[in-house]
Amino acid sequence: MKKLHAGRVKTRFCNTIGILDSALKKANASPHADRKFLTESSLLAAAALWERFIHELFVTYVNKDSGLAEADRRRPGRDADRQLEDGDRDQRW
């Protein structure tokens, strides 16, 4: 599986937003109705791009070093901590 890199994700997002921004600037000479439609469409596209950016960044950081989560899961004494928490919960009820 090809891993993403946070720098590439950020660069791709910035480049795409830049293209969208330059298209909006060129459209300023359009009539008002066309400008309004283009602005609304661009805002929707920017929101979708932002969602994609956040998703890819999240996946990038999760895939970056999942060994830390695995090491925490296998930490000695973790079951004892969990049993203590379960016991505390039973006493509260």
C-alpha cells in the first residue's frame, strides 16, 4: 500500500485551492448572476476539498506510525488497570 505524506497532502490541498481562487478572480468580470453561482459553487468545492484534506491528513498520521498504538495495547499491567476501572465502576453503581 502506498503511504501518503503530510507534506504532499498539504501541497496538493494548497495547489487545488489556489486554482479555485484564481478561477474566482478571473470570474470577477462576469455578470452578477454568473458570479453569484460561481461563488456558491466554489464555496461548495472548497468545503469538499477541505473535507478531503482533513480525511487524508488523518489517514496519513494514523498510518505514519501505528506501532505506538500497538505498543500501548500490549503494555504490561494494562489488564490490571482495566480490572481496577471495572471494579470502580461496579462500586459506583
